Amino acid sequence: MYKYTKTFDEYVKIFKIKCEELGRLITTKELVKHIFDLPSYQWFIKNCPDSCVKTYRNFIEWLGFENSRRKYTYEIAYEEFAKRGFYLPPQEYTSCAIPLMYICPRHPDKIQYKSLNNLLFNVTEGFNGCYYCCEEDYIGETHARWHGGISPLHIYLREFIDDWKKDSASNCNYKCVITGERFNAIHHLYSFNKILKEVIDECGLLVHKNVGDYTMEELKLLKSKNREIHGRYPLGICLCKEVHDLYHNLYKNDNTPEQFEEFKVRYNNGEFINGIVIDIDTSKLSLGLIVNSYKDLCLLLSIKKEVKVIKKRQLLELEKFFKYHKEGNKFIIDEIF
């Protein structure tokens, strides 16, 4: 927790000095994180003697800054990217929030995109702004998945297929291909287990239990071969968690494109409900029974309470077992099959 050791006027003086040193205003995010050892912007607003100061913009204007927002241009963006060692090709600049194309000198064949806002203010410790540099530099003990070298190889290598994941998500329009809802997982049409076996075989290495049993050079080779072999097979597909879990409950981990097409047909034909093959116990229902809510109905039938599109599909499937009509949130049972 941040400790307030100075008066409002003292903090304001430090605030102004820091803005002059930076050549810009301190952002609300920087204040909330106390990056410059200053209170949050809410504290400044709350303790400002002028009762008309209700927002951070009001506070900035109260301090006497004529222009509370710095006007960024392509030239300024070029300089900021250059400070970090990147080249910003000539391009239209419309806003500091719009991603700009830039090139890292270590990876001139890779086109990357980042907004000026992201470059200036979303700073991650140890990340220089190039994803490919980060991937190359943070292997072995420096990688978050290292865990003392005891991480299994398949978990470690999944962290180095970002291009494949991005292309897969884009190909699915960033939605679950079954429900059309937000996705939680990218499913391998060709099993990752099979890809991993091919990676190890083609690298000519032995299978070790933990990543710590491989040398740094062997890990680099495994990462490179992993990306190469992913490119030989179909892109992944986006699935929501419920559908992804259901698929693997049925087909385990030996995935094939043909299996998924079969699963998709079965799912769309209404063979599944609530993540399992349909098996509804209607023994607790009776004609005219009033169930106060959807939650109570799920408890009565011993099925999982679902959300959004899954809930709608679930209710449609339940109509195969009984008919009902609704009065507000209540379900009234009309007929049981």
C-alpha cells in the first residue's frame, strides 16, 4: 500500500517537475501504479482545494497546463520507436491508439504492429518491444514456464507458437466455430502430441521428462522445429471452454480433422447437452409443476446451469423431454414425454 508522506502542495510541486522532465503529462496509469512515487490521480482530485475539480483533466487544467494532451505526430512516433532501436517506415499517422507497422533490425523480415500508446505506456519489465527478440532471449531459465527446469516439454513448447495461434484465431474470426461466442481455446485439428513426437524425432533427440534436461542449443532447435512442423498441418480452430472440454471427453487427445468434422455434425444435430450425451432424469417433474427459475430447473434435473448461447441450446434440447411455458422467470410444466 502506498504511504502518503507529503502534503498536497508538495506532491503537486513534484508532479510539475516530473512532467517537465518527461516533456509530457504523467498518465493516470502511471499515477495508479505509483511509478514516480506519486499518489494516484484520484487522490489528487479528492484533495484538490478547488471543489470544481472532478476529473483528471480538470486537475491538469487547474495546475495551469494549457494543453492537457500532447499532440503526437508521425515524426514524434518515429523518434520514440528509434529510441528503442526500431525502424518506423513512412505511413499514415492518425492516432496514438492506432497500431503502427515497425521493424526490428534483428528481424528485418518480420513485420510487427504496435500503437504509440502501447509503446510508451504499456511497459513490461524485460520486454524490449520485439516479440521475436523476446522469444529468442527468454528461453531456458529466463522463461516463465521454466519452473526450475521441471516443466514438461509439451507445456514449454506451447508458448512458442504465437504466429500459429494468431493466424488460427484470425481464420476463425475470433469466435468459437461451434457456438459463435467468444473463444477460450485454440484446438489442434492435428494432435499436438503427434506434432511433439515428430519434433523430437526430426531433431534426433531423446525424450526427457523435463525441459531442464535439454541444453540451450537443443531447446532452440526444438522451438524452431516445432514452429516448422506446425506450418505443415491445418491451422487450429477456436472453441469455447465447454465445447473444447466436451470434445476431449469424447475423443481424448489423438485429434484428427476427420474426428472434429464428425463431432461438429453430432453437436449440430443436438446429440449433446450440458457437456455430456443426453440423459435427463424427469422423474421429479409433474404436470402443472411450477419451477421458480432456470437455476431451480437445472437443480431439479441434475444438469449444469449454462450461459448465453449454450443455455438457449440447452432449453431447446429439454423440449425433447417435456413441454413447458414461461411466466416471467418461472417454468410451468405442461407435458412430460
